[in-house]
Amino acid sequence: MPTIYDIAKKTGFSISTVSKVLNNYKDVSENTRKVVFEAVNELGYFPNSSARTLTTKRSWSIGVVFDEEYGIGMEHPFFNAVMESFKRNVGKHGYDLLFSSNRNGKPKSYIDHFQYRGVDGVVVVRCAIKDPYVEKLMESNIPSVVIDQDTRLASVVYSDNYYGSELAVEHFYSLGHEKIAHIAGSQKMFTGLQRKKGFMKAMKQHKLIVRQEYIVEGGPFTYESGQQGMRKLLECEELPTAVFAASDIMALGAISEIRKSGLNVPKDISVIGFDDIKISKYTTPELTTIKQDTALIGKTAANLLMDQINDKKKNFMSVKIPVELIQRNSCQTIDN
């Protein structure tokens, strides 16, 4: 089995330098760190976890809290992509992930669980705006970062949901649409709330009438909720010519209902989603959407958390990640 001496011999660095890299010391260059970890992977070196924990006073594990209120969890492609990026970036520093969830609505004290496990930090992924169990965790001294949420209790990373909705409405407006509907995400969620607010603001900025029947609550960000929201819109006496769904998955559900009704996308109704999940460019029609930079979200969250762990103190930074409109084939110009 390879040892730290083998790593030192292969890289040409001293044993103390290799040890600093493996134990995540800050006074090592990124190039040195890269060379050492390449050797670690090539030789298949695995440090003794017990010895490393005793030496560094760290568990080398990060707790992950995932919202399970709607039973979606890691199945959602957006969060899957974000967590893959997060895992890859903390993995460069030798960290593994330890998952915990509030499954089936059964309360669990996250702080007790993670303190028992001795995690070095925690990442929270999209929980309800007011979750007392998560808030208690955030108020603790455990380094933490929250993804896709806004709070003053921890460092946060989230997309510019508000502006993304404005981009969607602006695009519809540029194509001549005035009868624009919105299938909103859960208003218990920061993302659902912000995207709806952005939609309302953009409509007013363009002096477009916000019809009450054109705003439907889709609930959780699922395919089924998109279908349900679209069914309500199809019952309107005067159909909208454009629909902005709060997520790509919801948009795809809406498109399926439009087709079932005998209408066509985009000929009869144009549709825009939010997320730019991978499948959105392979659908028929290809989905116009608001792109979230999942790689940057995961990397930023990882960096914020690693800084806190290395500095041995909590930081309270808020990072808003830019979004962009991706134009595909689900929208069409309309003649008024």
C-alpha cells in the first residue's frame, strides 16, 4: 500500500510539504496541491483516517441537509448538478459528504446529529424559508453555507432568481406577447417567491396587465405540478399566449398538458422554463429557459465553506450568481 513517502518520492516534494497538502494547510501553492493530489490518485494512496483525524483535529466530513418536504431531494437534476460540483470541489481538499434529511416530515435535530458525527462544516440545500430545525443549526458555531436560499444566519449562494424572471418576461414582450401567465413555484421556498416577484415587477414595468387567473400556484417544482398549473390555465376563458414556468421540469409538465389539449408549442402557446437542466435542449421543442450556473454555484459554496473551516470561524457572506436567457425553440413571435 502506498505511503506518504511514496507520494514525496514521486512528486519530488518533501514529506512535510506533502503532509501539509494532505492536511489542507493554507501555506501551500495551488500548483503544489494539484501535483500532490494527482500523485495521490495515480498511486491510490489512502491516508489512515483515524490518524489523520487525531493529527488535524478534523473529521474530514461535511454534513449535507436536503429539503425533503416534497419528497424530491437529489432527484431534481438542478440540485444533482449543484451537489456534484460541490462534492468535486470539497473533495479536492480531502472531504467526504455525510447526508441527513427531514424525511416524511419527521422532525430531526440536525445540530445534534452533526455534532454527534463531528462534521467540520455543513451545507444546506434549499429548505423552506422558515425551518426551525435548520435555523437552529445555522445559529450554532458549526461552519455553514446555504444554497438556493437567503438567510442572515450563514453564508449563502443563490442565483439571481428575480432578474431571471425579468429576462423571461422581457423575452416574451420582445416577441409581441402581452397575455403572459406564470406557473409559480412553492411560495414557501425562496426561489418560488423571488421568481414570482420578479415576474410581477417585469409585467408592471412593461405596463402589461397581470390577470389574476394567469397566476397559478404550481407548488413543488415537479413535472406534475407543472401539469396541474397548466390545466388551470387551459380553463381560462381567454388563453394566455405565453407561459413562464418557475422551473424547467414544471415547463415540461406544462408542455405535455398543452399538447394533450390539442394545442401546439410554440405555435399556440410559447413556454419558458428556469434552470437549464440538461434535458431541456433535447426536448421537442427545445426549451427556452433561464440558465443557472450549477458548476459555479457548487464551487462558490464549497469555497465559502472551506474558508470558514480553515479560518475556524463562521463567515456571513452572500453571493448572488448571475443567470442568462438561453433561447431555443419553445417561443414564437406573435402578431397582436
